[in-house]
Amino acid sequence: MNFWENVEFELEKQGKYKKELAAAVGINASNFDKGKARNSIPSADKALKIAGFLGVPLENLLELNKTAPSQKTGDHTCVYELEKTLNSLSEEDASHLLYIAKRLADVKSVKK
């Protein structure tokens, strides 16, 4: 994922909007889609303001401390994408998925 995709993920996760962020850091909201399409990174001062607004380390948005987006959680290579997907589901759908995951874990533990 690029910088802007990470920003979008954090916004979704926190229930915030691009417009709020744009106003808080002094950028145009259309910069998100342009930056995402170009795979660009804003200037250092804007990037720091964005990270500050989101309350996350800039390294997380830049993925400096990660080897790949799918490896954000160590050995569980799909957890990051699963979390992103879960955040887009209704509470009811998320609870159904949790039930399935727990059942799968139960089945795997029985097989050992």
C-alpha cells in the first residue's frame, strides 16, 4: 500500500473523513486521489501533519518499519487485510465472520 492508501485506511479505521483531514492540515481533498494514483508522498511537513492528525507514527504511513503491507502483523500475513475488510462490514456481518474464524480455529486445534 502507498502513503495515501495507508492514510485512507487510518481514516476509515478512525471514522474520520478526507475533508476533515484536508482542512486540518491545509491541503486540498482532491490531493488524496491524485497522490494515490501517482503513488506519491506529500512534503515532509504535510506528511507529519497528516500523521499527527491521525495520531499514528509517520513511519506507519510510510511503511518504513514494515517489509510489506501483508506482513504488518508478523507471522499472520493476512491479518492486516482482514482488519481492513472487517472495518468495512456491518457489526452483524463482522460477528458472523468472527464466529466462522473461531470455528475454523476450533477445527484446526482438534486436528493437532
